[in-house]
Amino acid sequence: MRVVFAGTPDVALPSLRAIAQSSHELVGVVTRPDARAGRGRSLQPSPVSRLADDLGVPVLKPRSAKAPGFVEELAALQPDVCPVVAYGSLVPRPVLEVPRYGWVNLHFSLLPAWRGAAPVQHAILHGDEVTGATAFLLEEGMDTGPVLGTMTEAIRRSDTTGDLLGRLSDAGAGLLVAALDGLADGSITPVPQPAEGVSMAPKITTADCEIRWQEPAFAIDRRVRACTPDPGAWTTFRDARLKVVGLTGDVADDIRLDAGELLATKRAVYAGTGTTPVRLDTVQPHGKKAMAAADWARGVRVAEGETFA
């Protein structure tokens, strides 16, 4: 089949590579426009755009999938199917109708659970033990289309969003190619999603990443892992924002601290929660590099009884 791939960030790269190496003909790539990044704020192409250039594949960068002229540009490539991974723009009906086999989305959850922009973050935040990926046909609704295939993945006790997304994007690439193969040879029949079990996963905001020290320790651990690496879990210390990059697995049952209260020893930093204290592993002060929590505490000289806001 003639394939036009749509995607933007790093998590889309394994799927783009797998399609390029498959029996299908990769005739184009759609990605988001170049964006300003880095200290110089210069325009930078997306990771998918850079890989497409390396592969020698034509790249379309519409402002959005609704941009004037985009449907004609896409149609000129004569795609049979458009696989999509984290493209970042809703696809309107006229564009959905261009490829005869439709748009096949790789979504990082077991649909209908966690429909939306941040399925992996919400799975970790809510304490799920198993997640996965789903290949399905795009509709105008939010991740509502019929399913072509799924894969499962256990959520490990120490998984951050970055860890889990890395595994899902690698394994999901094979699922996506298998879905394209099945459409091509007619061996896959799309199956409607069940009406039960629907949950939504809206984009994680900076406000969602603020640590609430009154929560139990397990909930704080989930929030830190769900928000790592981006946008990053954070708290406030002496009126300045402090990013909490990681906690250790240590359980501080023998320490008694109020919620948000700090205890700094020579080798460790503990913070009180709604249950048992947690031990901070790595923190990042605003404008500085990440560092061991004990090093940070020595530098700022945490006083007895000081607290996070």
C-alpha cells in the first residue's frame, strides 16, 4: 500500500522507521510545523520531520489538518492509508476520507480506557497495573473508532511516563505495521469499541503536576512518576519552584513528619505526606540542573521544621 505517515514527537519515530522498513511504500510524511526551541529560540523541525528528511521522504507541514489546501496536498500523494502516531492535530472528515483504507491511529492505551492526549500519564497517575497500545481507525470522535489490534504492557513499580512510553512506542510499532498488513490482505476486521469502560485522559497541565503533600505517599509517588519527564512534578520551597525528578523506594515508617515538612540528614532528604514520609531522590531548582536531593539540601541549608508549600 501507498502510505503517508503522520506524527510529530520522538515517540512516533519507531513506527515511522518500522513502516519505512516494511513492504509498504512510504510516499510522504505529515508533521507539525517547525517550532522555536532551545536557548536561541530558533525554528527547529520536529523529530519526525528530521527522520523523514533522512529517509528522503516528502514532508508536509500544514499549520493544522484543517489548513486550506492541505486536503489537496495529501490527495496528490495518492495514499491508500495514513498511519498516525501522536500527530498533534485533529483530523477533519474531508482529510479522513482521502485514503481509501482510512487513517490508522496507534494510541498508547487499551481503548476505550484513557481516550485523549495523555493516556500513559493517567494510567500511572491512577495506579493501573497493566496498559498497552491500540491500533484503530480514526473517526471524528475522540479515539472512538473501531479497533484493528491491541498489545498489552505491564506497568512497573518504578515506571515514569518516559519509561513506559519508550516501551510502548517500540512495541507498538510492530502492532501498527501488522494492522496495515491486515488491512492490505483483508485478514483484519475492525471491531467496534465497547460502550463500557470508557475513561478520559486530558492533557496533563503544569497545575496537575503540583505535588499535594497532604496526599498519601503512594499517590505522591504516582504523581511524580506520571509527570516525569514532562512537564515535571514540582513543589514550592522558600517561594521558588522546585522540580521533584524522582523519589526512592524507601519507606520511612520510623519517621514522623507533618505534610510537606522536611527532614535533611547527611545522606537523605525526607518530606512528610498524608501518610508516611517519602525520600527525595533527585530535585531540580529553577534554572539549574537536576541534582541529588541531599546535595541540594546541603546547599540551601534546610532548617529544622522547614516545609514545602
